[in-house]
Amino acid sequence: MRCERLEVWKRACRLSVNIYKVFASCKDYGFKDQITKSSLSIGSNIAEGMEKESDKDKNRFINIAQGSTAELITQIYIGIEIGYIDKTEGMSWVKETNEILKMLSALKKNYETKI
């Protein structure tokens, strides 16, 4: 399945774009690098996994995407607490990341039944 057909991939990419835009002018390069990389990693790992031949390999990359999503949630909460992220916007990102996690779990179950 091509990643472009997956709603979870589309949502992960949109979230990453939003995060990149918010942090475009951030001078804390360490934090900026971490949060943008983890957001970018979600969609990227979904895409890479969908191109794998075996369902086991697909699930491995979905697992990696789930880990990156959890990492992003942590960074969003920290960003809110240190004043880098507006609380309202940050909480909408947390909501979206939790939705992405649910979608990834469902996608993973789809491939687990085929293994």
C-alpha cells in the first residue's frame, strides 16, 4: 500500500509541517532539532514501512513511528512548560498525536493478523 493513501500518514505529515513552521525562527537549536526530527520521523517511518515487502517489516516501522509519536508528545509538553509552545496550540498537537497513535495501533493490528 502506498503511504499517500493512508490518512495516518497524511495527518502525521501535516502535524510535522505545522511544527516546522512554528519552530522556524526558534533560536534554541537543540530543542528545535529534537522536536522537528521526531515529528518528521513519524510520517517518514510510516512511508518506509509501507514499502517493505513483509508484514513483519511493516510492523517494525510502524513501531518506530509509534515511538517517535510518544517522543513528540513528551517534547510538546516540555515545550509548553518552558514557554516555547502556546498551550492551546500544544494541547491540540497532543490531541492529534494521540489520534495518530490510535491510527498506528489499528494499522499495526491489520498487519499482525497477516503475520
